[in-house]
Amino acid sequence: MKPKLSLAIGCCLLLWFAAPSMADESGSVTVFAAASTTNALNDVIALFTERGLGTGVPSYASSSTLAKQIENGAPADIYVSANAKWMEYLEARGLVASGTRVDLLSNRVVLIVPADSPVEAVSLEVGVDLAALLGDGHLAMGDPDHVPIGNYGRQAMEKFGAWAAVAPKLARAKTTRAALAMVERGEAPLGVVFATDAAISRKVRVVGRFPADSHGPIIYPVAIVAGHETAAAKRFMDFLTTPEALAAFEKYGFTIR
């Protein structure tokens, strides 16, 4: 065999054997994340890619839906929940990689109306009559039996003594973004969403903010899914706590924990 040909074959073999590790170093990360993180996390993933750390493929839905999908074997690498309950659900089933959970973000719950609504400020406190404000309309909110924002909203309205009258008027949405869309389209005169959802829309106005002590603490935990502790997943988790990633979350109104 001629020296030049031998050298060429040797180089090709070297590249072939190196390819798997190179792919690992620039691999893709599948991120299952709560719908309320959509805009912020899209920006974070873009930054992650720009820095040459890998690529991210997000899948957004309610935290409960995503947790159930992971439980059923969906190929998620990272899970971002809008409350601790569903992260704990996966932890109890051994589906979260040990030692990887980080309680990253917090949020606020707000009451919104369509931008052209005559409703002004609403004092969200004991005695508030949300049912009267709704009239014949419905309150758009994530399903309180499954969606974190709905659970927080129900807790608050129970504390105010308003839940019994509001519950029959509830328009149960699959995600907080779906509830936001209903109010944007004028299909519901009132909606309960996260403050970060309201902040991205010019078609709604915030008319009330639920006191932080009217519901359980809002925690957005993040973790690597068990069995998916790849180099790329670990890089992504590390990147989430960098100043530039945290600034992206703060830009959309999240509070860093």
C-alpha cells in the first residue's frame, strides 16, 4: 500500500472512531417544559446553541401531561415543571436522575381581562365576588385538577371564599397559555394565568394580583430525567444557572430562586 493511501485510510478511521464522542459533545437535548416557560426557554435554548454547547428540542405542555409522558417512556432529557408536585411525582417513581434537581424559578398568579374590557382593578381578598364580575361568562384557567396554575388559582379562591360560586363558571384549559388565548380572543371575560403569560400579550390587561400567601409557593424545579445523564444534558443544566440564562428568564418576569 502506498504511504499516501495508508495515511488517508488512517485519517478516515480516526475520524470515524472520533465521531461518536464528537456527536456527544454537540448533542441534542430534549426538554419537556411547562407551557408558561415557552418564550423564556426558547431564548435560553437559542443562547445554548449560539455558545456551541449543543442544541435543544423543546416540548411544551402542562406539567402534569409532561410528567405522565415521561412516566410512560417519552424520550425527555430535561424536565421543567411549573410546580414541585409533578417533579416529586417523578422522583417518587425513580424517574429523576439523583442529585440533578434544581429549584430554579418562581412566578406570580394574576387576574386578566381582554384589553378592551371595562373591568378595572380588582382587589383579590376575602369577600371578592368574582362570580358577579363574570356574569354569564366563564373564568379561563388551567384545569385545577391537572394544571399548576389552576391549582394555585383554586387555592387562592378557596381562601377568599369565592371558589364555590366560581367553580361552575370555570372554563378548564389544558395549559396556562390556552387560558391566556381564550381571554385574548374575548371568549372569556376573566382569566387566571401566570404573570409571565400576561406580560407577553398586548391583548390582555392585568386587573389583579393574587397575594403570594393566598396559595402555595410557586416553584419551577428542573432536573435531568433518569437514564438521560448525557454530557449534553449536564451542560444544559449547568447553562440554566449562568447569568445570561437567568437574565433571559428575568426578562419575561420570572423570579430567580
